Amino acid sequence: MKLIIAYIQPHKLEDVKKALAEAKVGKMSVTNSLGCGAQMGYEESYRGIKFEVNLMKKVRLEIAVNQDFLDKTVEAIISSARTGEIGDGKIFVLDLADCIRIRTGEHGKDAVG
């Protein structure tokens, strides 16, 4: 079992959801987040006062998958989130020690689905 954490641009969320649905991946958690990476932010001014905006808006996806869904899930995210510009995001793949479905008490691969 793996936990995929992906940070993408907010305007690409619908494209990613569509690509994941086509890959038969429908279970995910989505959170708005702020972060900085290679973009390093930009400078704005408000009422004549300049300030640096270095935390960019991103969307965080968390998707638990069994090993046989890993590659197609990652490929779906990459193909639908990529613009070729700085700020497209990152994908992290972590080992998932266990998963428990609260409703049924199932553990492991059966709980992930």
C-alpha cells in the first residue's frame, strides 16, 4: 500500500480529478494549501507599500492506493497537472503501514479498496 501526496496548481484540480476518474481512482482527500518552491514568490504593492508574496496557493491531494494502482495514479496526476512551467507541483509516494476502514474494521489492502 502507498500514500500519494501531490501538490498541484489549483486551476488543474478538475483536470486531475477527471484523469484519476478515467484511471478508476475515485478516492482522495483534497486540501487547499500554501507553499513555496522554485517559484520563490513575487512582489506586490498595496497602498504604496511593497511586500513579498512567497507562499503560493496550491492544492494538496492525498490518495491511498494498493501497489497495482500506483503507476497509473501517478501517471494520471502527471499527465493532467503538467503545464511545463515552474510551479506545476510535486508528488510524494510514501509507504503506508496500515489502513483501517472505520465502518467495517477491515485492515490493509481490503480497507484501501
